[in-house]
Amino acid sequence: MVKQLIFGHQNPDTDAIVAAISYSYFQNQLGYDTEAVALGEPNDETKYVLAHFDQKAPRVVSKVSSEVDQVMLVDHNEPQQSAVDIADVKVTHVVDHHRIDDFNTTDPLYYRAEPMGCTSTILWKMYAEQKVKIPAKIAGLMVSAIISDTLLLKSPTTMPDDKKAIEDLAKLAGMDDYEHYGLEMLKAGTDLSKKSAEELVDLDAKSFDMNGHQVRVAQVNTVDIKDVLTREAELRQAMTTESMNKGYDLFILLITNILNSDSELLAIGDETNKAVVAKAFKTQLQDDKASLPGVVSRKKQVVPPLTEAFN
């Protein structure tokens, strides 16, 4: 069988990398020849997870068409979030929990999309459906992904199946206290002191086309929003420079406190686009910033209202 690569989105988070690893194992058990790869280096949180479970990180690739003709996607579908040469290969499978936008293929494919808090929750269901046993290590990785995407089941994206999945997978992984582990894992991803402003605004960022407007939405998790904002001038400059270089009409940085589930938003763009931000969140920007109590999810609480406001 022809080899295929499996990967998540650019600037991969824990779910993007774990989903690639677990889906590759799953497909190989079904007779496919696949390899999990990544479209970027793992972040600090993901490094913590991989080290904890003694799992080697997937190799990083920039292009895929020089290696294979067919690929499988996890945790994304939008072309601008995928491999730069995604148009040059055939997508045969997609497993995702995000909106579907600007995605099309010339041939039929397997597409599994569910509004779960995490792609790994969907994969947990697929393992059960196909009666494929989940190894303890992969189960632990999947627990980590669900914790990451749902902020320990506190995010509004969390669904009942996410809780069922995390409890079942924790048993398979032999994790007696996944909540304690999860808090330590989340904290591991909040040490931002050694990262440049450019790294921070690109750490967990995704691009979206919203009614012809190119919008970049970045998010950083922290335990102290004020500490991050001491670097506001640097962050503004990094966002402005990247917007000029990449042609973004609007660049939003969401600074999220993982302990109290509140966020501070910083928007860089012209006055018209910043007015759209104010409209989307029913607030007023003060010095390009706004407090967003209870907002933690880019997927459910940021992208949908922005998309509606632009439309």
C-alpha cells in the first residue's frame, strides 16, 4: 500500500501532534502504511507531554509533495492552516473538530467531523468502533490532548463525550490522578519568559479568511495576564510587522488565564477592522484592548462571532 503522511495544522498544539500519532497507529492497525509528522516544532506543553510518556516527537516537515502523493489530515481542514503544498497532494482522510471552510477535493474521501472539544475524543470513538486496542502510552497522550484542548474540561467546547473519553483513556494509561497531571501539564506551557515577542504571537496562531478579510488569531495561555502585558509594546510591534509581511488585515492576540478562564484581547489593524472586533464581542476597545471574561476558546468563542461580524 502507498505510504501516506498524517499531520495536524501549522504551529501544532498538543492535540495536533497527538492526533497525528494516534491516528497513524490506528490506521496502521487497519493495514495502511502511514507516518505521523508535524508542520512545526512542538510547544513547551507538548514537549512536557512527550517527555512524560517517553514518546519521540514526530519529525517536522515543511512540504509533503516531495515525499508522498497522498495524505491524511487531523485537527484541521482549512488549506491556509495546512502544508504549504497541500494542493499538490491527494487528501484521503480527515478527522477534525473545527469548522469546515474552503475545503474541497476532486475525489471522494473519508471525512469525520464532530463538534467535540478535541480531535482525540473523536479518535477514541473510532478506536472503539473498529475494535482497535489503544496502547497505554497512546492513551496517555490522548488524555493530554483532551486536557489541553478543553483546559481540563473547563472550556465551553467540552462535550459529554470528552469527559467519557478522558476517564476511559486515563484508566487505560494507568493515570490515577489525571487532574493533577493536567494542571502541571498546562502550567508547563505557560512559561513565556524565554520566548521572544515574535515567538509568542506565532506560538499558537491560525489564519482565517473572513468574508475576504485575512484574519490572524493567536492565543497564549498564562497564569498571569498582567505579566504578559508588561511586554505589550513588543507584542504590538511583532503583530504589526507580521501583518505587514503576511498581508493580514487584522491580527488578534488572545491572552488567556488558564486558572480563572478569562482572557484579554489585543487587536492590531485599521479602525474599520477594529470596529468589527468591538461589534463581534459587544464591547469597546480601549487602547486596542478588551477584557473578555469567560472567553477561553478560539474555536467556539472567538472565530464564530468574528466571522458573523465580518459577514
